[in-house]
Amino acid sequence: MAAATCVVVPATAAWAQAAKIFGTGSTTFGTFLTTLSERLDHTVTHIPKLVRYLVALPQQFDLATVLLLAAIVIGGLTAEYLTRQALQRMRHGIFARHGGESPLRAFLHAALLDGLALLALMVVGRFVVGQVGDPDSIPGKVAHQVLIALLYWRGFNFIFRAWLHPTAPEGRIAPVDDATAQRLLVGLNFVILIPLVARHIVMFMAVTQAGSNVISTAIIFTVPFFGACQVYVIWRWRRDMAAWLSGMVSKTDLFRALKLAMAEEWWIGGIAFYTVTALSAIYAAITERADAMRGLAVVESMLILLLLLETLVHRRTRHLTTEVPTVGEVLASCLRLAVRLLALVVAIPAILIDALGIMTPEEWAPHQNAMKLAALSTLAAFVLWRIVKYRMDRYIADNPLPAAGFDAQAEEDQPASASRLRTIMPVLRMTAGITILVLATLLVMSELGINITPLIAGASVLGLAVSFGSQSLVRDIVSGVFFLAEDSFRVGEYIDATKVKGTVEGFSIRSIRLRHQNGQLHIVPFGQLTHITNFSRDWTTVKFNLAFALETDVELLRKTVKKIGLDMMNEPAFAKELLQPLKMQGIVDIKDASLIVRFKFTARPNNPSLIQRTAIRRLFESLPKLGIAFAKPPYAMMGFGGFDAAARAQAAQ
């Protein structure tokens, strides 16, 4: 210990010299260094007291008390182990029965069995503590601390075991294999155990009346060791924890590469955090600010809570492969954000007040209320957006858009049109998202005490400047809004936009996409649509001409066409499409030794060409049987070449 004193005293002298170099007592930084140097000097002078305390410590505990303190740990751990082994077969049976059909039920049942093992530890430990003696005596208080520390450690072990289950992969929540789960369980126990031992050493010294100066001196010498152990744990198990974090990154995540890189390099943040924790512990010991360690412990607990919750949510939603969100997914995302906001609300004051001491609790109180309101507003806005998005996504999924592109298997040439709401739903979703985001941002900033009036005024001026500088863009957007409001077209409808025509395949906030029947895709800004002719609305009347021989019985032709038209209207395939049956309008011309007869029908605009083709085919099949002949080309009756030979052969028959 004398050697340690020789090492530390020159260090304090160097610290004091640094205070003189970097600033005098008149500057804030210089005052801080001077105060810190004096406190460190004062703490180091108590090293002899620490030595005397350690020498006199065995006198406070007899051999029986020491054995009982050891029995608390050994007996409790033995009871927990034996109980867990006794329930091992029952645990495997639970996973075998419920692991596939109800994983949450299996998880809860297995956690209940592990809870029984923890209960056995508590019962045995409590019994041994009762044998120590008076609970108000120093041995009684130390025994109680040992039991609390043991329960704290094994409680975290219970949680980590529930997530990892090294011997039961079917009940494991963390996305790792058996070997990694086993190693992680050991590593996470060390993460909890090392700072727990350091903290309870301080509590033990306080109970045994070591004195604050002696405790501070002990912290200065022990914290570097415990900090180094914690850094080693982070480095030793860095790959196993990286496997856990990487396993929670979705393959469809837009930022998958970035998240994987962060998961692989997580240990950098871990080492930095525990290095800062060790330095804060030394600083707290020198300045006698115990709150600094408490604040960082709160941050550590929040980080562990976030890890466990994120893993649980991933385990519950990883089987959802559909693009449409489910109710469970919506609830999981809202719960995830709520826990993140809770961690933020708890961690920020822990850092500012306890760890850094920048503010007092009284100074932070108004900010705390503002932060809580901002967090609640953020959560409310997010919940509203998730509900709105869920309803819109479900509507979009239940009402798919008609395919406007080429489909080799399609029997119809033109797709059916979408409903008006389905057509504008993507635009409504985008508008709702932007509106909620902007309003929520302004509300949260206002609750945090930020004056949003200049922001609103600046946004107005900026919007005015943008509108003047991009008149074409504004015209496109405004024109699109009016086109959609007037229901001028829908996805799947065939329109003529003056310069181009085609089937509406989709649109953005400023342009429309038209697919030509030959396959070309036209993208036209709304501002360039001078007028629109919609061929897919309400109904359409189709007229077509056919040529018949001069001797055709026109009345018989009219009756036959009427019968064919009525038969088509009564067929299920055409009943919903035909509004007026096929009929003959009359003779419109006599040309090239033939009668030109016009026909017409009225149908819905979805696919009138199919009805026309069907009608012509039935006329071609029915009319010749009734003696009604279609007109022949003039050269077929003038005896040219093969036509004349064919005519003579037909006459001979």
C-alpha cells in the first residue's frame, strides 16, 4: 500500500501542475481542475486509514458469521440449480407441446418454472440470513446485503435465461444458435455481476463504518480493476452479441447494411460506455457524488431493457412475411416506441442530473414535465399514423389495382378500372403522413419550449418563394389535385390526353403514367393535360358495318340479329356488360354489288371489343344456315383464274 501511495502522490502533483497550466482559479475550467486536484490530494492522504480499516475488518466477523455468509450464496445457488434440474423434463415437455402452436404460452410456462427455481433460492437464502442473528447488527445487515445482491444477480440471470434457453432452442427468443446462447448467458452474467460486486463492496464498507474518505480511496483503487474486467467482457463476447444483434435485422430492411455494420461494431460503444462509467466512478469518489454512478446504472438498465424488448418483438413478428401490416405488428411498433421514449425520459435526467451534475433536480423539474408531454405527443402522433396507415394499407391490399401492363394469359384486352377511393388512396396516405409528421413536429417543439412562430413564418415565406420559383411544379400539383377531386380518371381506365393516349397505370403527386396499347409508357405532368377524353366511363355504343349479298332478305336478317342480341343479353357472361342488345340499324349503303348493313349495341366500357367479336362470330355461324350470304368480292364473280375454276366446281356439285 505504501508503494501505491508513492505512485498516486506524484500523480496528484502533476494534476495540480496541469491546473496551473490550463487556467487559474478565475476561469471555470481552471477552477474545476484546481478543485479536482485538491479533492484527489485529500482522498489519497486517507490511504493509511484504508489500510487500518482492512486490518481491523476481520475483528467484526467471527468464523461462524463468515460461514453463514458463504452459506447464503452456496445454499441459494445449490437450491436454484437442484430445482431447475428437477423441473428440466417438465420444461422440455412444455416446449414440445406448445413450442410450435403457441410459443408465447410455452415461454410463459417455462418462465414460471424458472421462477420456481428463483423462489427456492430466495427461501433458502432467507432461512440462512435468519440464522445470522440480529438484523440490525453489522453481520445482519451484511447478510441482508448479500441476499439482495444474490437475488439481483440471479433475477437478471432468470431474465437472460428466459430469452436465451441454451438447452431448449424451441423456446429461445434470441436469434442465436445453442453454442452462442450458452456463451452469451455466461457473458451477460458477468456484465451484471462485475458492477454488482463493485457496488456492494461500497455498500459493505458503508455498513462496516469505513467512512466516506476511506470508501472514496477504496473506489479509486478498485474501480480501474473492475472497469478493466468489464471492458474485457465486452471484448471477449463481442462476436456473440454481434450475432444476437445481427439476427434481429430484417432482410427487407431499407437500412440493412448500416444496421448490420452497427451490430458488428457494437463493442466500440460498449467499451466507451464502461470506460466512461469507470472514470465517472473515480470522479464521484473524489468529489463524493454518489449520484453519478446511480445515473449511469439507470442508463445501463434502460439499454438492457431495450435489448430484451426489441428481441421479444422481433421474435413475435419475424414470421410475418406479408407486406400488409397486421394488428399485432402495429401494436408491437407502438409498444417499441413507447419503451424507447420511456428509456429516453429516464436516461436524460439520469445523465444530466446524476452522472454529469449539470442541473439540479429543481432546475430540471420544468424540463421534465415538458419532456414527458413531448414524449406523450410523439407517441400519440405515431399511434395515430400507424392506425391510419394500417387501415389504408388494408384497403389497398383488399382492392388491388388492375394490371395495365402486358399479360400473355389475359383474355381481355383492357383491364377493369379501379374505384375512385382506391385510385387516390396512395396520395391520401402520403398526404396524411406528411400532415401528421409536420403537426407532430411543431407540437413537440412547442412543448419543449421552442418558439415555433418564426418557423411557421419562415416556412410560409419559403413556400411562397418556392411557389414563384417553380411555377410549373406548382401548376402540375394543383392541376393533379383538381383532376383527382373531379374524378376525371382512375387507375385502369383508358383515356385520351390529347397528345398521348393509353390506360392509366398510376400517378404521383405531379404526373400520370399512361400505358399505350402497344406497350409504351407515357409519363405526362398534370399541368400538360389540357383536356381528357375518358373511354372507360359509364357506357359506350359500338357501331360496325358488315357487307351482304344484294339478294339478302333484310327482314329475316333483322329478326335473326335481334334474336342473337337477346340471347347474348340473357347469358351470364354478358348480362352485366350489355346494356342494350345487339340490333340492326339498317342499310347504310350499296357498294360494289353488296348491301352495307350497320349494327350497334351499348355496353359497359370495360371490354366492348370482346362483345363485338363474339357477336360477329355468331353472325358468321348463324346467317349462312338461314340462306343469308355475306357479300363476295367483285373479282370472285368475274371468272379470274382460280376463282372462276372454284365457281365452276361449286356449280357442278
